[in-house]
Amino acid sequence: MTDLSQAQVRERIEQSLARRHRKEKLFRGLGIASIAFGVLAVLVLFTDIISKGSGAFVQTAVQLEVTYDAAELGIDTVDEESLTWANFTGVVREALRERFPDVSGRSEKRELYSLVSTGAPFTLRDRLAANPELLGKTEKVWFAADDDVDTFYKSLDDSAGGFRGRTSERMAGWVEQLAESGELKKRFNTTFFTNGDSREPEQAGIRAALVGSLLTLLVTLALSFPIGVAAAIYLEEFAPRNRWTDLIEVNINNLAAVPSIVFGLLGLAIFINFFELPRSAPLVGGLVLTLMTLPTIIISSRAALKSVPPSIREAAMGMGASRMQVVLHHVLPLAMPGMLTGAIIGMAQALGETAPLLMIGMVAFIVDVPGGVTDPATVLPVQIFLWADSPERAFVEKTSAAIMVLLSVLIVMNASAVWLRKKLERRW
């Protein structure tokens, strides 16, 4: 009877273990499936962005034979004033009429002139300004094609036969003639990286937004890192433990969870309305992002200070070092890698913010590249927001390409944080 009871007990134990193992396998399988689903979602997202945005790095160009006729330009000499008033538009249109002499009628000519970008006259002006000896001569020049022509030509390889959009049958025929004669080609789109924003998709670029983001992040880093580190050192090393410091710590943790748009409202009320700082400036954007980033830097810096073993402090104090010398000469250098990692992650978070910057007016249409922290500027996430709201189809690939650039910068910043932590981290 006793042996039978022992066998039953053993059987129940085995059944219990089997259930535990099944649950463990199920839990592990669910975890693997969740990770696989997340990776799949990221791959689908990246594939969609890259497929839509890769075309923005290539631009369609049209080659025309241009004559710098002084009479047509309305100038006698090449100087800054004459180039300002010269009729480069007429020269471009004359080149188009010579290339397609059969075109007649006002509507057909208007359609013909829209083959090239509205920035074509500025291309001629820059070439003549750089080479004054071209006046009166003829040369072949490559011009950026209009956005509709660019979209149509890039889509010719599609199985659907190309996206026609606003491109008429007649214009499609001209595009095919230019392509067959080698006067139409795809080239690397340097304009995307050298120009500011524009109403014309083929002339729009991200340079102004990139410079605005850089200036904004410089202001944010210059303010948030020293203030955040100093606050973390005081709270962790010097502040007495009482209800006031507890209240400060709770508020810092709560601020880290506050929606970013609240910081934008705070910046609008204080920095712009009260202090009357310039709207849509990197200075104000940096101040707002500093308020938003400070909790992250303070929390990560305190964690880095806590990771330093107490024996370091005790050894330094045993050698006669003061409390300030212990912190500055021994604790802070050892905690700095973790602080830098937290600062980089905070800067990456600030780089991707849009809502607080919309509240302080950085949604303005900015063409010129800002030259300082007080000049009107926009940032890359806001530029993406503006392009995503534009009706032209060509802005779809511009939006995706700008997202690719932003994601690349964010990946580099996060990878730098990981590398820095691995490189400088001390294990105790």
C-alpha cells in the first residue's frame, strides 16, 4: 500500500512537471512569436519607406542646347545687376521651341515650357555668372525636369506602364523623344541635400531643416547636459534626504512622462509671450527641448552615479580628499560614460520631436538656411510633417527620403550610445 502511494506521488509530480514544461514552452514560443512579429513589422515599415523614398535621391534631367544671346537676355555685360534683370526665362523657352519646332499655339507652348523646372533660369544665371565668356555662345546644359515629368519618367519601368498623373499624352510623347535621343537621364539628386524648402518638389531640399536641427540640438546639449549632470550630482551626492528632496525626485520622474506638447505650450507661454524671444528660432526650440530632455539626463546621470561602488568614495575620503574632490576627481570620471550615454539618448529623443516645436512656430515655410540660433528655422521632423501634407505626388518620395535621413541619424546616435557604453564602461 505504501509503494502504491509513492508511485502515485511520483506520477503526480511528473504530471505537474510536464504541465510546467508545457507552459514554459508556450511562454517561450509566445515570446519568440512577439519578437518575430515586431521584427516583421519593422521590416515592412522600412521596406515601405525605402521603396517610396529611394526615388528622391535620383532626379530626372533634360538636356537643351542654349544660346546666351545678348539681345534675348537684354544685357550687354555680365555683372551682378545685369544678371538680376536678365531674361533667362526667355532663353530657356527659346531652347525648348528650337528642340520641338512643331509646337504651336499658346496652350501647347505653355505645356512645352513645363517640361523643365521653374528653377531652370537660375541654373543659367549661375553658369553665366561663373563663366562670363559664355555670353553670345551656345552650349548644352542639363536642367532639372518638372516634378510631373520626373514622376512619369521614373515610373516608366513599372508594370502598369508608368504613372501619368498630370502628364498629358503630348507631353509623354516629348518625354519619350528626349529619352530615345539621350537628352533625358536620371542623375544623383544633389538638390535634395543642398537646397532649402520649396513649393516646387524638384527644387525642395533638406539642407535648411538639417542645419536648423543641428543648431537646435547644439543649444539643447549646451544647456541640458551641464544642468542635468549638476542636478544629478547634487541630488545623489550632496542633497539631504528629506521630504523636499523626495518631492523633487518624484517631480523629476513625473516630468519624464509628461507629453512633449505640454513643454511646447510652456515654451510658448514663457519664452515667446513673456520673454519675447524670436518665434521659430533654434534658440527657443533648444530651450523647449532642454526642458523636455532634462529629466532623462538627470535620471540616467543619477543611475550612473549610483553604479560607482561605495569603496571608491571611501578610499578617496580615507586618503584625506574632501567631499567635492571625491565627487569631481573620482566618482564623476567613472560615471561619465553612463552620463554621456544618457545624454546621447536624450538628444536622439529631442531630434525626433515635432509637437513642442510646432507650438513655438517652427512650422513656418523656411527657404533660407539659418545662419545662427536666432534666425528663422525649421527642423527635420517638422519638414517631414510639412511635406506629408503637400498634395503633389512628388512630395511623397521627398517625405519618405527625409524619413530615411532622420532614421539614419537616429540609428547612428543610438549606435554611438551603445558603442560608448561598451567602450568606456567599467565593470566592478
